[in-house]
Amino acid sequence: MPNKPTGLLLGSSIAIALTNCFAIAHAQSGTTGASEPPTVVPGAAAPQHKAPHPLAGVASIIEADVIAARYTYDESLGPRTEVTIENIVAHAGNAPSEKVFSQTGGPLPNGLYMGIAELPVLHPGSRYILFLAATPWFYTPVWAGLAFRVEPIGDRRIVLGLHGRPVLSFDSTGVTFGRTQIVNPQMQKDPLKPLPKLASFNTSLPDIASALDSKAFGQAALDAAKKVGAPLGTTSLRATPHTPWNVQRTVAPATH
């Protein structure tokens, strides 16, 4: 499974390395060839010291509407994008008691903006399936970047990756996406605003007909999480502060 790239916090000197994620099949840019087979990227060769499976850090898998988003700032958490969710359904583990969480990123008091490209952008007015962390967290409660969009197409509610292409399969070995672009995240870069829908789609397109709906995706995700021994249970949507949040922890050089 490929490593996630290191994220750089703009406007500060903090660099973070996010956890490994699934080997994900990205469709070729600019194509809608639903008649073509999806591209599947196999997992990377196992390293000498095998890393934990991405799902092994998941406490719960929930589906929820994002009803609002706003920027906040405080001395403990730094700049944040605060997200409010409603209509929560737990596909695995337990639904959190909180309905508000925040992710690192937003305006600084000096007017600069700090962001981490690897963190999921969750637009208000959209419904998502989120894999939530089992351990205390600071940057985001969404574990290993695992966030998926639920989009109504015809009489179905199919699951998309955040790049806007449908999920055709999900198991403990990874995720397979189709090639048809259903939602384009490039149409809205502002995380506080709704993401515009693209034109309507023919439900007979192979990608759409074969896409997992939210119920099937939830069951597949639950099965995969159980298979790898995820510690399913209750999670918290409250960030654990760093003090101070904007100082990178380093190891002192050895002295002789």
C-alpha cells in the first residue's frame, strides 16, 4: 500500500506525515469512458517491517450530512475548519455523541492561510461516509484519509471517492473506482460552500450501474474492518490539543 505524501502546513514550519492508506484506483484524468474497465492499482510490496493495516486504526464508520462549516482559531488547536454533522448512521462501531468536529486548516490571525492538502474537504450540503480514528487525534478524526461521498443518482444513493468517481468495490485489499466523473471537486475550492452538482447521468452507464450504494458500501466496510481486527467501538470527535500547536517536536542531537 503506497504511503501518503507528507503534508506541509502553509504559513508555518510544521510538517506532518499522514498514515498509510489503501491502494486506490484513480481514473484517468478527463475521461468518462464508462465502457472501459476501471484501473486498479495493486498494493505495494510488503516492507520488511510490515506496517499496520489502514483499517486497523478505525473505531467507527459513520454516514452523515454535513450541514455547516466555519473557520475557528484558538491557542491550543490553532486554525481549524469546524464541521457540523446531522442524520448520523453508524455502519460499524458506535455513532459519536458529538455532532461537531474540526480539522486543521484555516486563516491565521496574521491573515495567512494554513492548510494540509491530504485532509479531506467536506462540503456543507453533502453526505459522507467517514472512517473515524480509534486513537486520540489532533489533525482530523477521519482515519487514513478514508472519506467518501454519498450521491443520489436516480433512485439509488451511490458512493463516490472524494475525487468524484464511483466506488465499484471495497474490501480489505483496497478500493476500486470507476472512470465516470460524477462530481468535480475542482468546481469548488472553498470548504465552507456547497459543492455544485454536475449534469444528470444515465443510470444505465456501467460505472453507475455497478457502483456500490451506501448500504452495500457500509456492509463491505464493516466486513473489511472486522477482517483486519479494527477496534470497533466508540470514538470521540474532540481533538486532543498540542501545546503549543505550532512548534514542531524535534529530537535533540547526541552530545559527545
